[in-house]
Amino acid sequence: MIFRRLAFAMTVALVISAGCTYLLSRKIIASVARQQPDQRYVAPATPLSAGEVLKGQNLQIVNWPAAHPVAGSFSRIEDLAGRTLLYPVDKGQPITDKYVTVVGSGSGLAGKIPDGMRGVSLRSDEVIGVGGFLVPGSRLDVLLTYRSERIGEPITVTVLQDAVVLAAGHQVQPEPENKPSVATVVTLLLTPDEAQRAVLASTQGSIHFVLRSGSDRVKNQESPVLLSQLSGVSAPVSAPRTRSEKEIPVVRMGAPRGFVVETILGDKLSVETFPRPALQ
């Protein structure tokens, strides 16, 4: 009997303790929720497309859970008014600084270029440019094929790796159906140093665009490829030219002549030769 009463008392105590713990935890959670009110962010009042200029009429303030803050968002409509959307935004989705142009940068392609970066356009024919299968946002490598005067044969080198396509022709946004853009001019987002390399390469030979995976960010040290390597025959290595010493002309001296004396008497001319004295 004593054991049963003790077990019953312990069971009741555990149930009461669990109930108190549950009620106390709910009270604490509710108290924390009251202390963290919802955030207020600027969002579109209707779905907006890329390229639209934001106005007060197409923007609204929405409440957002404080436990899930949105980085780079805006809390005042006037901070976004007059700026241009770079990407489509759905109704009620908080607009972040990555979705709009920089203040004072204007609209169009210039607004998509971050500070410290450059937009460089390169030309490649439709076939070499991966058959026109390029859309804004694609990532690619840029290869250059030219004839090296030092090596004496064609060579292909990798000029740029993991470059982002800003525009394909005049298209700055991907088509809704993801249709490829048949364009021969591609604008890339590059650093100033990469921009110099790209411009120099465009004047030396043929430019080739090579698509890469959107998740591939690895940049490898690619070795140049020579035409002779394609056939498996090594190119003949010419011996380095050395500057030959200037030959000094040798002048052969004839036998020493004696002294010649010419004597004129009236209309007569006489010539007499006297031998040179021997050198001591």
C-alpha cells in the first residue's frame, strides 16, 4: 500500500510539473513576441516588371515577421521613388537594394553595373558565340585565338574566366520563356583590370565565348594550346639568332713602290724611278 501511494504521488507531481513548464514556456514566448513587433518594409502594390520606374502609387508598406528580417530592404517609400527596377518583383515582396538601380546611376544597363566594376562589349560571330545561346546572367570564359610571331603558329589562350553576361545584344533581361538571344555582341561585367585584358584581346585575333555552369566558380590555370599539339607533332624549335660580329674588311697591300720622279724639258717628259731604301 505504501509503495502504491508513493508511486501515485510521484506520477501526480510529474504531471503537474510538466503542465506548469508548458504554460510557463508559452507565456515566455508570447512575451518575447510582444517585445519584437513586426518589421515594416516597402513592397510593390502590384506585380512589377524589370525596367519599371518606382513611384509612390505602385508601392506599399507591408508588415514582416521580426524573426525573419530582410537584408537590404527599405522602410520608407520615398527612398525608392524614382529608382528603376532591375528584376521583376511580385506583389508584397520586400524590395531590396539588389533589385533597384543605384541613386544617380540612371536606368538601363548602366544601373546594373556596381561601383568599381565595368561593362565591356565584345564581338564574336554567331557560331563562335556558342550558337547564340547566351542570356543575361549567363557565366562564361573568354578565349582568344591568334598567331604568335614568337612561336610561329596559331595559339589559343584563356583571357577571362567566370565572367557575367550583362547583356546579349540589346537584351538586358532574360526572356520569360528562357529563349536564347541570337547576338554577336555580348556585354560583360568585369573589373577594371579584366576590362583592359578584354579590350587588348579583342584587337589581336578571334574571340570565343565558352559557357560554364552557373554554380561553377573555380578559376583554373589553363595552359595555352598550340596548333601543333592538335596533331600530336611538336613544333620545330628554331635556334635562337645570335648577332654575328661585324666582319672587318681586309685590305691586301701590294708590294711597296719606289719613288717616281717626272722631269719635263720643253716638250719632252722623262720618268725615273728610284728604289725605296730598306727599313732598318
